[in-house]
Amino acid sequence: MGFGSTAAKSAAQQTMGISTGYGAEAGDIGSMLVPELKREALHPTGFNPADLNSMLVAGEQGAGGATGAIAGEANLHAARSRNNASLSSVLDEAERGKTRQLSQNALDVQGQNAQLKEKQRQAGLAGLSHERGGDIQAQLEAQKIVPEDINAWSNARQTEHNTGLFSDVLSTINTLTGAAKAYKPGGF
């Protein structure tokens, strides 16, 4: 086997090895990432429960503080004016306002949580698409080179059989044999 066919065969084997390496690496990475990305895509967690609770409590503190200030001012005004007839309606409205604000705060927190879950779901799907697509693409690109290497190997072997040293010697012998047959001693 000549140098050309050896080099082409070696290139084909090396390319298959690279392709196999990409496949094995994709399997290793995929075995770690794919379950996590699937979990993220199918069951996004959003904020953890402790953070959700902290967000809700922060909203309640603000609403409770504002309502307490209103109630304190209303009681002070009623005591100074000695007119507590409107006090109950002011306190009732303050409580209704507090309830509306608490509801709005809770809706905002749940809305933020839903948005975060959707972002996590999209990130999981994008990660799955990228991780699998990149590995498969690299493996296919490496495999695409193999037929080219095999073709080069085949062409090199064919060329070696047709124009190798043995073929050259055989051609020379045939030429000399033909010349010897054509030679007639003593002239024409």
C-alpha cells in the first residue's frame, strides 16, 4: 500500500474517530443536561416558596403600615373635633383600601412568578434545542468528511495500482520486449 492510500485511509479512520468522540461527548453532556433542561421546560419552579412569602409579606407590611397611619390620624382627628360620627366609615374605607392593596400586591407577585416560570420554560426549551442541535451538527459534519476520505483512499489505491513502481517496470519490460522482437540482426 502506497503513501497516498495510507494517508487517505488514516484520514478516514481519524474522521470516524472524531465523529465517535463527538457522539460520546454529546452523550455525556446530554445525560447531565437533558434531564435538567426537560425539568426546567416541563416544570418551571419560578420563585422559591420562601422568596414568594417574603415578597407577599413586604407588600402586606406596606399596606398595613399605610392603613395604620390612616386609622391613627382618623382617631386623632375625631378626638380633637369631638366628632366621631364619621370615624367608622373612614376606618371601614381604610380597611377596604388595605384589602384592595393586599390583593393587588398578591396579584403582582403571582404575575411576576408566572413570568419567571415562562422565562425558565423558554430557557429550558432553548437549552434543549441548542445542546442537542450542536452535538448532532458536529457529529454529522465529521461524518460528512468520511466519504470524501474514503473516495481519496480509493482513488489513491487505484492510482498506485496503475502507476506504481511495478507498473512502471512492467511497462519498461514490455517496451524492451517489443523492441527486441522488432530488431533484426544484420539490417532490415
